[in-house]
Amino acid sequence: MQITYQFRLYPTPEQEERMIRTLILCRRLYNRAKEQRDTVYSQEGKTVTYAKQQNELPAFKKEFPEYKEVHSQVLQDCLRRLDDAYQRFFRGEAGFPHYKSADRYLSFTYPQPGAVGKTFARDGYVYLSKIGFVRLRAHRPFDRANVTQINVKRHADGWMVGIGVNIEAAEAGQTAETAVGIDVGLRTFAALSDDTKVDNPRYLRKAEKRLRRAQRRLSRKAHGSRNRQKAKRKFSDIHQKVARQRKDFLHKQSHRIVQGHDLIAVEQLRVKNMIRNRRLSKSIADAGWRTFITYLSYKAARQGKRLVQVPAHGTSQTCICGADVPKTLAIRLHECKKCGLVQDRDIVSARVILQRALNIVA
């Protein structure tokens, strides 16, 4: 399996200028390649493939010599991103690809970092071709021999590098001495089958007042002015802090659950469909259910634990005895007339999820 380690970069002014230049050139190439695809399709009804655009890169670099400043594989990855965007559109997983503005193209990738000895020849540095050795703060060790890719991303407060590393997943154990079912929600972030509840921090909701104030200040600034750039940076800082708070919370909760249980049961949630609800979309996005399940998945695989996803249908309308107990969202107490169970509905749902998972495993 592949995991990604994220570290902060500390480039020199000259290196940062090259990195910004790389982003600008990659964004222009992305938009040119998209324009080529759209033009050819509208005029000839044909699709321009990634292979064709990649083969045209040498001639393109001769016509525009400034692209020699960017590593060839970084340019290839730029075209691959565009092709992936179109493929997701054709599969119905995303909307039609748009042209990228400067605010929406913020990273570039080295898909094959090359010789590890050169990539990490100096401790505390990472080698980025055409840019040089850039200082990084490696706050945790990683296997330098199995680095598969390096992604450099610009954030509101600096640069980060994502180093993809191949590791061997631990063999999942066959025992389930400590098993837990998890029912995610909005009132409480998660209810566990062992009667534990995790409060929903609602980071975005708490930051809404500051976001509205920053948005109003931004809207009053003249376009192209330095004051607008400062206001935009402050607005981005708030969003970035919310995203990092959420990510830190999800990492800690998923780590705690995986560490304490051999088998973890969750629902198969179609968050993409659920988020279409206009009344709940912001709260669902703020909770980060899909990211939480992703973190549980790779942490469990890494530690030899088992994650089982069960169908979500009826988990909140069923008792652990199998009886149907229909209830609206306003009813927070589960009362079963068949077996007499009276308990919090979220805890019961978590126990039903665990029960289904154990049946699947058996």
C-alpha cells in the first residue's frame, strides 16, 4: 500500500521563484491542452488522447523554450491530470473539466523521483529537479528507499511536500476479540457500539462569523490591488485553519479507534449523494465522513486490523433483535416493542452495524 508523508518546505527566495514559475507554466500547459481537446472535438468530433498530447511535448518545448525550465515528467503529470479529469467526467464521477485559474492550480508532481541517493542526498533536504535541494522539516521518519512520487503544493502560509512511500500492509488477523460498530452523524460525530459518543466539533460552523467578515472585507477591495491580495490571504488562512483542524481531529479519532479494536464496522455511505441535500450539505461536508472512513481504512490495513463496510439501508430503523422500529429524525430514543430495548438511537444503530459486520465476517 502507498501512504503519503507531508512535510513543510523552506525554500530560498530563488527556489520559491522557480516553484511559482513552475506552477504558472504548468497551469498554462493545462489550459492549452484543454483548449486543444475542446477545439478538436468541436471541429472534428474526435477526442485528443493523453498519449497524443504527451508525444507533442518535445515540439511544444521547442516552440516555447521557457518550458525547458520545468522537468519533463512534471509536464507529463500535468497532462495526465487533465486526462484524469476527463475520464472522471466520462464515468459520471465529476463535472466537466474547467480551465484552471491561478488560485486553482497550486501543486506539481514528480511521478518518478529518480535515484533515492540523489533525492535525499542531504539530510533535511529534498531534491526537486530544475529547482535544487530544498530544505524540509521531516518531523517523522519514512522509508527513503521506497519513495514513489513527490508532490509540491502551495498553501496560504507556505509550501508543503507530499512524499508517497510504498509500504507492506500487515496481514489482517482472523480474530475479532475487540470489535466495534460506528454510526456517524451530525448531532454527534460518531456513536460507537460500546456506548461511547464522539462530539461533533463543527469547525466550519464555528468559523463562519470570521469567514463572513473576511469575505466582506475582500469584496470591498479593488481588483488587482495589494490590499485585495492581503484580504484574500487572510480569507484563505481561515479556510486553511478549518481544514487542518478537521484533518487533525479525524486523524486522532481514527487512530484511537484502530488502536483499540481488531475489527471496525462502518456503513457504506454515498456521501456524494447525501451532500446534495441543501439543508444538510454544509454540515455533512464539515463532518468529513468520507475522509474519516478513508483514514480508518488505511490505518487498519497498516496495523493488520479489519475494516468491514456494511449496507447502510435500515440501520437506524432496525432493532438488534431484527424487529423494524420506524422513527423520524426528530425521535432520538429507540424503543422496541418486541424485545423491550430502550436506548439512544445512534448507539443502537452502531450495534446493528456491528452485528451485520460480524455476520459478513462469519
